[in-house]
Amino acid sequence: MSSKEKPTLGGTRIKTRKRNIAAPLDPAAFADAVVQIYLDNAGDLELVAKNLESSDLNFSRYGDTFFEVVFTGGRTQPGTIKPDEGERHPYSVIECEAKRETILPSVIYIQKILRRRPFLIKNLENVMRRFLQSLELFEDNERKKLAIFTALAFSQKLSGLPPETVFQPLLKDNLVVKGLVLSFITDFFKEYLVDNSLDDLISILKRGKMEDNLMDFFPSAKRSPEGFSEHFTKEGLVPLVEYNEKKIFEVKLKEMKSALTTQIAEESDISEVIENVKQRVKDAKLPDIEVVRILWDVIMDAVQWSGKNQQQNANSALRQVKTWAKLLNSFCSSGKLELELMYKVQMQCYEDAKLMKLFPEIVKSLYDQDVLAEDTILYWFRKGSNPKGRQTFVKALEPFVNWLEEAEEEE
């Protein structure tokens, strides 16, 4: 047999990878198909939803286009809300009346769509964000419809729609300056509060990180507590006005407490502290009772409490009372305010076990420093004490009260 080598083909064989050939994007055809379903069913959203469910339309690819059709009746040109070429239907959110009964069916319809295709919530967010950032492109009546739709969406707890999707896009300077945002948010508040409580609204604002920034919806020229109150009172939203006033009040109290804490920690001159408190009370129009409560809290918070040593606690508390008695005396200017201070002392001693036995000593020290008058202490003892721990504290103060009464008889 021949050992001659057999001939072979030369060259290198190149392996080619198969590629997935993507179908070309065609949102126009998708939009036309959805519009046709609307038209075929004369806008009956129950039938539209059923037909969409049984169709083979690619919602995962054209989710944004779908919601454009829902809101405006067809595709919109990129970066605008202007109609694009293609079929349109007259049953959109923008085309219906600006009433809850005509817009609510669209909200319920979208809810059904999202339950079957939860991935579409992101597309709903995208389209709503785009529309809200373009409020100036809508007519007044169309903006009202969007506001009503948004309020009903939250009221119906539309699947997964986060509040920040609505509130944050609104804060564009050009929209706020023109008053468009204030108008939109007012319609939103009014509509939402038809079926929901103020607490529900505040919950949404908190989730949208807007609870403390309601003034940001106002043009700068109207951005004041007075402007807020005037606007929403006129719109019939008095509970919202009262809520905002309470928030402002709490902020001012917190600011005063913070400033006072710093001054006391730094052991500032007492006359300087008194002037600072007086100025803040005047500027913020703070009630005297709240001032007395804050003064006591801040003074006692500055005490270095010992965990177990009762005598050290007593000495520290009494030393603090003596040091800042002049400050307390400046603001406990009536029997009513003195009694409020006694309530504060009683409640602190009731709520903090290590202070329970200090109550009579603190009261006596406040009396010695001319902060509490004899009449105030006697009134508290006889009928003015808080029910919490009353028997314990009345019994503990009894020897001091007996001394006061004996001294009064001698005089």
C-alpha cells in the first residue's frame, strides 16, 4: 500500500455566530392598532380592555405609546403633546369632560390594565412625568382634567404609582412662576379631599417628599404664610390652611428650642437669653403657655442626670432651677402660666422614675426663687393638679403646703 499523504483543502474555516434580528420599532402601527380597538368598541372601556387583553400587541415595547393613546387619543410628537400622524380616537382623558364621573372610568380601566401587565407602571410614570413637566402646553381645561385624573389615581390607589412621580416634576421654575403648578395642585387637593381625609393627603405629601415644602408650589411673589392662607381659604381648603399654620408654628417652636438649648449649654448671660426668647416670641407670635413649656424642657434637658444616685439628681436639678430661675420668672407672668409650669414639673416627674421623689423639692425651689406664688401652689394642691400621679404628688407636697398655710395664718 502506498504511504503517500492524501491531499487536504487549505485555508481556515471561519465560524459565524447567528444573530437575533430585531423587528424594527414601529410605535405608529402599535398606536393605530390601539386606536382602532377604541373605535371598534365605541370607547366602551370594558370592551376595550378585553380586546387589548386578547390582542398580540407588544405592550412591553410600546408601553409609553399606549399611555399616550389613553391620555391624548393618539401618538404625540417627541418632546411635545402635539398630535403625531396616525389614527386618533375621541375617548381619551383629555377629550372627556373635566368631571370626576367622566374621568374615573379611565382610572379604573388603567387599573385593570396594570393588574394584567404590572410592568406598565413604569411607562405610566414616564408619560405622566412628561405631561406634568409640560403643563404650559396644555389648555386650562386640559390641565384640570390631568389634576382630576391624578387625584383619582391616588384616591383609587392606582397600582404602584409613587407620589414623587407627580410632585417632583411639577417643581420646574418656569411652571411655578406662571402659577400653573399652583392651579394644578389646587385642583388636585380639592378633588382628592372629596373622598379622602386630610391625613390621607398628608400621607401622600410625605411619600412625595413635599410635606414640608408646600410653599414651593407658589410663585415667589405669593410664597408666604399669608399668601398660602389667603389662596387656600378662598378655594375652600381651610383644613389645609390650619395644617400649614400648625406646621409653621411647630417649626418656629423647634427653632426657638434649638437656639435656647445652645445658649443654655454655653451658659450665656441670662439677660441675653431672656432678650433672645422675647424677640423670638414677638417675631413668631408664640403663645405664652408654649414658651413656658419649652423653657422648662430645655432647662431640665441640660441637667446631667445620674442613673442611680438620687441625691446627685436632686442637687443637679435644684442647681439648674436656681441658675435659670430669673429666665422662668420673666415668662411665668401670671397665675395661669405658673400653674402651667407646675403641670410641666408634675408630668416630667410622673414620666421619669428617677425624678418621682424630686417633685416637692423642685416646687419648693421654684417658690424660693419667686417663680411660683403661694396661691398657685395652694390652688394646684386643692384642685388644680393633673390626674396622672395626683395622689402621690399631692401627698408628697402636703408637708410644704401645711407649712405655707401655717405661715399664712401667722401673718
